[in-house]
Amino acid sequence: MAAGSHADVGSEALPCPDFGHGEDAGAVSDFPDEPCPENAESRVRISDTNPVREPLRKPVKEEEGAQARAAISDEVFGELLAALGLDPAALPGWWQGWPPRLHVQRWRHELGLTEAEIIETAEASRQEHPEPPDGPKALDRAMQRAAQRKVEDAGRKRRTPKTPPAPAAKPITDLPAFYADLVNSDRYSPVSAISNTMRDAMLARGLVTAERLRERGVR
């Protein structure tokens, strides 16, 4: 091909990396000034289109510690330590951090004990054992027994028969006897309550005397 031909001009204007000039004619640059016309896309590095990185998740232990603090308040945990005779300023290792709080939380969620019942059971355990427990796990038996007693007490309450209702008052069938008892007593008896018919019925049966009726204002 003759020098200065159209092919030579095109190759000098847009050199392909495979046929570039110079000593490093065979090297392919990561970022060429003018990419090869035939393979332009393959020669251009595509930068990261999503520079935003997702935040790293908290470690599992840190998340569990946050859950324990949220579930068992510092006040309740402090009351438990006081019930066990432990000094919060000098706690043994097995009572420090979030693991003991998670353990206390299981007493509540799995055994169904309230916070007050947990503290009450802890106080009772110290009456049986002179030394504080070596960690919350040492209280598991006591908490399980407390939960069992709670279930048994609830069962007994369900089985206890209800108090039978008081018997209904019997209807008054003998009115003359009822009013005669009222007249003969010192209880208040309105005069208008005894009609002439009732007066005659009481006198006819000898339940009252005419004198007693007059004393009570019945004519």
C-alpha cells in the first residue's frame, strides 16, 4: 500500500491499542486517551454506579445486649441485686453485662413469672442459702418451683366451688299470722298497713287481742 494512502491516515488518526506506535505498541492501557473505534465499550472501565454503601449491622451480641436492657429495666435489675444481697458497685463477673439480664427475661417470658414474683423468689432463696448465687443460672430451680406453685394455685382456684347463692326468701302465705306477729312486737307498724279485713281475721283466729290492737292504734 502506498505511503500517505487513506488507510494510513486513518490508522494514524485513531490508533488501535493493538497496533499503537512506540516501544509499548502491544500494551493496552486501562484508560486510553482515545479508545479503539472497533472495541470502544470493551476498552472503557465502568465505574461503580452505586457509591452508597449499606451500613454495617451491629454485632449480634450488641443487639442482644440492647434487647436485654430494654426488656429488663435498670430499676428492676437493681431490685433483684438488692434482694440477693449483691453490691452493684462490686458485682461478680457472672452478674455483669447483658447475659444475666437476658436470663432474668427468660424467667418472665418462659416461666410466666412477674417481676414482683421474681424478686420475691430471690429474697426467699437468700433465707435458704447464706451466700448470694453464683449467677442467675443458680436461681433456675427456685424460679421453676415458683412458676409451678403459681400454676397449681391457679388450678385450685378454678376447681374451688363457688359459694352457693343465699336461698330466696319464702313468700308470706299466712298474712294474718305475719301481721299479728308485727302487732304483738315492738317493731314499727303503720296503722294503714292493717285493713279492717285483716284485723277481723286476726281477732277471729285469736292471734291478737282487741286491747293490743287499740294500743297499736288499730281500730
